[in-house]
Amino acid sequence: MDLAEAITICRQEKVLSDRTADLCSVIRSYRNLIHPGRVVRLEEPAPDQSSATIAKTLIEMIVEELARSRRKSVGLTAEQIVSKVRRDANSTTIVKHLILEANESQRERLVLSLIPDAYMTGNYESDFFDDEPERLRGAFRVALEQVSHEVQTRVAAEFVRILREEDGDFVARYCEAFFVASDIEYVAKQHQPLVTEFLLGRPTRVHTFGTLRVLKGIVSFLTPNEAEIWVDPYVRTITSAETHSGLKARAKEQFGEEFVRTTGTFDTAVMARLDAWRQTFLESGQSSRAESAAEMIDLVDIPF
């Protein structure tokens, strides 16, 4: 295909304006400037510096116009979005609009590579007040909601790979930033028990705001046999006098909300475990903690 044919196709596809296409008639045989065989055969005047300058300028016009058309059809690139999120402390309020301006392939690049790479290679420990990590996590979550189910399953598969192959610190950082319990629905069935067990082990003894966020919604994927390991960190967090009031309130709120998603058999297992905790507290003279455990039982056993 020579330049003339390429220009004709670009004009037909509406990526090159009629004006530029008409101007390009000057350089339709631009290849003769490089391979002047036709000029020699037909004894045409050889191209001089002026015609070469005109040809160069028109080529630059073509490139710029094609680039504008490309930007218009693609929208924002993944690189532009990541750059904006990292540079602008106020980008959280508009990040959804930015991501919606990108096409599917750019959103895919955001969740599969660019945002995780930016986060995992960043050094945020030196500035406690830098909220760039939170902005990247938020942008990832928004982008994940805007991609196809096929891409969501690929993101989940990448988490499984990391869980199985990477070192502990890397796994912990990635999980905290880019995986929450509700994402288990995108994990292949054969790997769901692995992921569930890993997430249940995230709280060491009590919850943090981070573990509450990651485990929210996990009850949809649990069996009654897993009720004990799920409920114990909640009990320690909610009943302890040493727990910060804000964390305790958040844990209690989330604990109650989870039972919208549970089955009767799971609820029964949870209440049995809570009652065992209540009895233990009473026998050890910790009446305040026993009362808190009883309140947790009430949250499970709400009549509808």
C-alpha cells in the first residue's frame, strides 16, 4: 500500500479531514522522494528541497490529525488516568468520570497492570499523611466495577497467582489494596476455599479497619463449620474495653449487616459460638463483656 491508498482509506474512515486529504494530493507519490525510479523512467523533474519541505509538513499534519482522531476514539489512556490520580489529591471525586471516558481495553490495563504496579512500587512509608495509596485503591475499585466479567475473573486469577507464588509481605500489601471478600465470586471454584481460608486468617486476634474492609461480605461464601473462625475476631474486638470506640462501632455495625447474606444454619452456628463466649465471660466475672456478647446474639436473632 502506498501513501495515496493510505490517505484514501483514512478519508473513507473519517479519521482524516477532507481538507487535509486534498492537501495531501501534493505528496501522493512521496515515495518518489526516496525511490526516484519512476522519476528517472519518465524523465520527470527531480524533487527539490522546497517540495521535500512541503511533503514533510503535510506528513506532520497527517500524523497530528490521526493522533487527534485516535485520542477521540480511545478517550483517556490508562497512563493519563494513573498520572492524574497520583498527582491530584482531589481526583477521588472525579475518578469515576475519568474511567468512564476510557474504553474497555484501557480500563483492563488499569486493573491488570498499571494501578497495581504503581501501588506496589510506591514508597509510602516515609509520608504517613500521603493519601496517594488510598486514591489508587479507590481508582482500582471503580475501574474493576466498569470492566467485563471476563476481565474481573482475570483480576481474581492474578490474585490467586500472587497468593500462591509471591512472598508474604507482597501478598499482604496486594490483598489490602486490591482484594475484598466480595471478589471471591470472580475466583475459580477450585480456588475459592484457598482464598476464603486466607482471608479468614487476616485478623490475628482482633479486627482492624483494614481487615473489616477486606472481610466485608465473606459470609456469603462460608459454611457453618467456618462460623467459629469468622466470629471470634468480632467478639474480641466488640467486647474488649481496650478497643477504640470508632473501631468497635464499625465492627458492630458490619457484624450486624452481614446477616442479610447468611443462611439459617450459619446463623445457628454463630449464635452457639456467641453463647459459648457469653458463658465464658460470665464464669470469669467479666459481666460487661458477657453483656456485649448477648447484644451480638440479638443482632443475629433479629425477627423479620
